[in-house]
Amino acid sequence: MRDDIVDDILTQWSEERPELDTASLGVVIRVMALARFFSRQAAKALEPLGMELFEYDALSALRRQGEPFALSATELARETDLSSGAMTNRIDRLEEQGWVERLPDESDRRSVIVRLTPAGEHAIDAAIQVRLDAADAGLCHLSKAERGRLAQLLRAAVLSTRDGS
């Protein structure tokens, strides 16, 4: 296998500080580089649909809920890992696009329910295929088995960060 830029960085560190174990840094730098690559790739894939990645994330969270494709604004913020203030601005943008509507929350007058409109459902149903195609293209050099192993390793890494380990 060929060396990548991260190998060069780690080699430089090992020459300057041979006592350091840089293996974990190699993993973290590569994951961060992949995150940037896949974010750019997703944004580019969504451009022809007139959709930004944050819009995709919110619409996707709503669509995955099943009928009636709705969540409270607080739940939507949690699903998309945003603060409530940031979520309010994003809901405004989605509403301007005609992709969501705000409804009063019958169980909590201080809260609103965000629900996909038919236009929002159509938009996210088109976007999910675009995202899947982009993800497949980004991983095209890995076999199905390699993708499975990588997914397992990344899942373990994600779970370890949530467990406080």
C-alpha cells in the first residue's frame, strides 16, 4: 500500500520525537481528513438539487421518523446535533424553501412541531439517493467486506467516545 500525507507527518514526528507513539494520531488525522472529504463530496452532490448539507440533515431526520414525518424542534435539534438557536434559524430556512411547516405542539405550548411538507418529502426522497450514490463513489476502492470491517471499527471508535472511555 502506498504512503499518504499522514505517513509523512508521522515519520517527521518519529524523527523529531522518537519516544512518541503516534499511531492514534494517524487514525485521528485520517478520520478528520475523510470527514472533510465526505462533507465536501456530499455538498457537491446535493448542489444540483438546490439543497445544502444542513438542510439534508434536518429533512433526513424528519423523513426517517415515518409518518407523519415530524419532530419537536428540540428533538430535531438533538437529531442533528445542533443548539436550539441554530435549529431555529435552520427551520426558518427550511420553511422558506417550503420543505417543512411549523405546527403547535398540543402537549407543550412553548414548543413547536416541525413536519415535512409534501415538497419536503419529495426533496429528501430524491436527496437520499444522491447521498447514497456519493457515498458509494467515495468508497469505490474498498470491497464490500472492507467497508463492513471499516464500519465496525468506526462504530467501536464512536461508541468509545460516547462511553467516556
